Amino acid sequence: MANMAKIQDKLAILPALPGCYLMKNKDGDIIYVGKAKKLKNRVRQYFVGAHDFKTTRLVSNIDDFEYIVTGSEKEALLLEINLIKKHTPPYNIMFMDDKTYPYLKLTKEKAPVLKVVRNTKDKKAEYFGPFPDSGAAWETVKLLNQLYPLRKCKRLPKKECLYFHMGQCLAPCVNEIDPKTYQDMAANIRKFLKGDVRDILDTLQKEMEEASENLLFEKAQEKLDLIHAIHHVTAKQQIDFKDRKDRDVFGYYVDKGYISIQGFFVRGGKLLERTLSIEPLYEREEDAFVSFVAQYYSANPLPQEILIPKEYDITQLEEILDTKILQPVRGDKLKLVEMVLANAKNAHEQKFELVERKESRKEEAMAQLSNLLQKEIHRIEIFDNSHISGSFNVSGMVVFVDGEASKKDYRLYKLGEYVSDLDSMKEVVYRRYFRLLKERGRFPDLLIVDGGYLQIEAAKEILDALDIPLTLCGLVKDDNHRTSNLMDRNGKIIPVPRDSSLFFLLTQMQDEVHRFAISYHRRVRNKAMTKSILDEVEGIGEVRKKEIWKHFKSLKRLKEASVEEIAQVIPEKTAITLYNVLHNTDQNGNEA
């Protein structure tokens, strides 16, 4: 139940003004952020009368609340979006698409560049998208860079690069290019991305025929390959509207305490379908929908039009989104809205059972764990260490809150010189919990070490020295190094049935912490290896090392790169030397 003793007095003095309210649990964590036209009326509704199961669950976890008064309902909505992004409360509907959408970015520089990006915050550039997947985006930009010789280099070199000799760049580094040339190319790229490819196909067809007539068969084949590439890239485009405007269409479906929000994106005739969210609903469905759409556009460019079902109240969206919002009542636009609503319902029905089962299993697992340990468990921290023969010694910590991974709380540790697995465990436990003591941070309800009694003893030694009475367990593994049971701090086995929800949760946590630690170990190792290889190449200093690492991210991608790709970052002569060093290393069988 909510802590009414603490809340009652605050409810009495709430103002009848617009604003945001922040619900907190007993640990002081913000678990829900809402907005209100009148704070007094809206907040009181949570603590009076009957609610559905979802809202009752939220209210039962409220220990306190804060509120912020704003000047208008519009300001309250904007503040709510920022607070949700900042605190990521577990009971809010959030736009949390971790993949994000790739866009093509056309810069407006003197010598423009066309590239694939996921960040669209540069207001001085033009963006095209979103694309359904990164493969389609890269395929398109590669084709356009072949058709239109825009600048490729991040910084202009002192002499022309390989792209100039390949006919894919005009070499603005050494040549004075007429601005109209780039303006015409940009205009053609815009036409292409809006689905208008007839002119370029006609031009390529004529060039192919002329080359063939002049017996320039290699050139003719190049033109034919480009024609085929254009057909391939544009094959899935469906022109639904003659005006070819950029449109987004949103709708939702609610049932059984969950909301499914669906979005369609129309870009230059290409219809992209995407199920954006299916989440438990703890607030009014209209509020959840408005908040979600507003969050989406805080991270993505606005289209020329947004289509919304006629039944929805769009007042708040019209106030905060600087674009045309339509509620069609007839024609093709209405059909598109109806399609979105039908897809939202279909997606909901298909996924609801799975989502509900996952939610139920999560709650059941946490109840089983709390029962086994005879205390209420909400927050769990688990560690895993990784090294190769003592080298690149690192550790990862993952956090689960109420059975769900809390990735914003994950931590990575680069450990000191390797002595033993037990010393590594002692070091990371000391660093983690000494810092929490110093900063008065939030301690977990349970600490799990990925190992048996020796690992428990190592962690216990540090916790006792710091005088921190944490509940401590270890993951006992079977002969196949898989999760088997829990072990308490005294070495007593706590049996966990293999068909229980808790067993699946423990397995998930073990897999996640292992993945997290191993991924970091590989990054550290690759960076060290890359650094050692780059040290062997004449002409590569600290500045160029940073540029190479920033561009290629990993040794694997650097090895896969061609000389031309490496030459985008460093001078061609140095790129050839680096390429040879990388591939000679492979031939000798030494790991770089």
C-alpha cells in the first residue's frame, strides 16, 4: 500500500495549477512522472477510489511524491518529456527504441557530403529517412555516391584521393568547383530519395548504349550495373500519394491493461511499417499516446504532415509540434490511418500473450527469490570478471530491478594487474561499494557473484571490512558451467527448481553479466592490439591513431577495410603501409 501517512498532508496542499508530479518509492527512486492540468485533482485520483490492477500496482509502490508547477499545460507536457528522459521511470511509457533509425544526411557545406547517421540534431544539414534497416541505408548511400561525385573525405586532404581517380569525387581539395555543380547534384539526390528515378535511368541507359556503340564494353557494363542497382534499391517503393510528401501516421490499441502504439512512415512514396511499443498501461491512454509521440519527435525530425485518427484529441500535440497534424475523414489518408489502427490491434493481439507471460514470470521469479531469502528483493547486482591468461583483466556489473535489466546502472571496471580470480573479485567489490559508501549511493537488496563458495568468501571479506551488511549469494554451476543453484554467504546450497521462473531469471542474469564483461574485455583487448599495430607504422602519430580508432571502432573492422577506405582517414601512402602491416601480420599467423 502507498504510504498514506506521508502523503496525506501533501495532498491537502496541492495547488489547482498545471504541472508535473514525480512519484517515488521507499528508496527515493522516481518510479512515475505525470502531468496535470490541475495538480490537485489529478494526483488525488491515485489515492482515492478503486483502480485496475496495473494502477493499483503502481500506487502500492508509492512512498512519496514531489510536484513542479508550470505556467501552462503545454509547459507541463514538455517538462514531463524531459523528466522521463532524465529519470527513465519504470511505470512510464517511453520511446526506448535502442536500435534507433538510420537516416541519410546531406550536409550544406561548400563541398557537401552524403552519409548514414542516426543522430539528426545538426540543423544545418538535410535528412532523408527513416530507413527500415541500416543495410538499406548503406546500400542507398553507396549507390548515390557512385552516381553523384560528392566529397567523401571527412577533412579535405592536401591532394586528390583515390575517389577522384575512381570518378567518385570532384576533388574540391585541389579544384575550384562551381557551386551550381553541387547544387544540381543535391537536387538530383533529393529527387532520387523521393522516388523520382526516371531521369537518371534514362541518362544511364543512353550512356550505356553510347559506350556499347563505341565498343567501350567495360564502361557499358558499369552503366548496366548502376541501372540494376537503382532498380534493386527502389524496388520496394510503393507510391501511394502523388504529392510525395513526407508523412508519419500514428495510432494505438488498448486491451487488458496494455497499450500498443503503431507508427507508419511515408517517405517519398516508400511506406515503412514499425511497431513502436507495447507496454503495460499505468496512466490514461490519451496521456500515454501523447507523451510517446512527443518523445519520438524529440529524437527524430518532423515530417511535413502527421496523420492521427479523428477520435483522438490532438490539442496538446498541435501546441508542441511545429508541423501540420491532420485527422482525415475520407480518401487515401483515412485508409492509411485505418491501416495503422488495424496493425496496432493485430500487433497487440499477437504479442500480448507473450508480454503478459513475461511480466507474470518476472513477478513470480522475484516473489520466489524473496521467499527463499526471507526478505523483500527488488534490486540485484551481479559481477563477472574476464581475462586471458591474466592479461586485459576487467570486470562487469549488471543490475536487475524487479526482474528487469536496468542498463543505465551497468558498470565496467578495468582492474589492476591480475593475481588471481579471487583478488579480482575483491578489487571490484571494494571499488564498487567503497564508492557507494563515500557517495551515499543506493545499495542493492542482493549481491550475486558469478561463482561458488571461494568467490563468496572473497566478496564477504571486503563487505565485512567495509561493515556493509549486504545479502550475498553465489551462482553454483553444473558440470557444463551453467546455472544450477544459489549458495548463501555461509556456503549453504539454496535449491532452485529447474522449471521455476527464478531459475530462468538467474540464467538470464548470468548470461547478461557474462556477455557484458566479455564484450568489454574484447574492446579493451582490441584497442590494445590496434594501438600496438599502429605503433609499427611510420607516419601514424597520436592524432592519426585517434582518428583511425574513432572511424573503424575495432581491429576487426580495420582489418576488413580496403586501402581506399583507410585512405579516407589518413594519407594514401600511409594507408597502403598500414594495410600491408595488417595483412602481413595475418600471413605470419600472429594475432595483431
